[in-house]
Amino acid sequence: TFVVTENCIKCKYTDCVEVCPVDCFHEGPNFLVIDPEECIDCTLCEPECPAEAIYAEDDLPEDQAHFLELNADLSKSWPVITEQKDPPADATDWDGKPGKLELLER
Ligand code: SF4
Ligand code: F3S
């Protein structure tokens, strides 16, 4: 499966959702996740993310390993998103900022 990691938080560009052939992105208030039970590993979303927040499970950086479980958990309760929308107005300010996990809204 592919996994959305920390740098998506508060950036949420949503470029990723348009290319997914199986609609497995789910949307929360300031973050997106991938449903690991739906993802078919097509790889299309990874290069679409301007924040480089999407990784194949096998390529997850060590400090992002916990996002695997977080994607699985949150995708159960968040709605599917299939259409790109405008990112938050301050998205570029947050791109690359460390420590965003504590700002995740559920
Ligand atoms: Fe969707 Fe493909 Fe990305 Fe999986 S790898 S989330 S199937 S676009
Ligand atoms: Fe997030 Fe990147 Fe998609 S910032 S919403 S994973 S395009």
C-alpha cells in the first residue's frame, strides 16, 4: 500500500486524489489518508504530491513508520475524496515544517 505522511498535514494540496483509479483517498480536516485495503499500488499518486508526502509502504522513512497505522485507522472514519480542491491559504508556509503531527485534526 501507499501511505500519506506528516508533510501532508496543513498542506493538503489534494493533487493526489484525481489520479487514484480506485478512489482510496479519505479526507480529514487538515490531512488526507489512503485506505490500505483499497490501494492497488498503482504508484500514480506518489509523484503528484507537491509536498512529497506520499510513500510506498516499503520506502517509508523510519520516522514516518507510524503513519501506516494512522492511514489505516483514519480511512475507516473519514469520507472518500475524489476531486481536487483549493489547498489551505497558508499551505506553502507549512510545507516542510517539522512536528506537524501534533497539529493533526481528527
Ligand atoms: Fe491510489 Fe494508486 Fe496511490 Fe494506491 S498507489 S493510493 S491506488 S493512486
Ligand atoms: Fe496531501 Fe500531497 Fe495529497 S499534500 S492531499 S498527499 S497531494
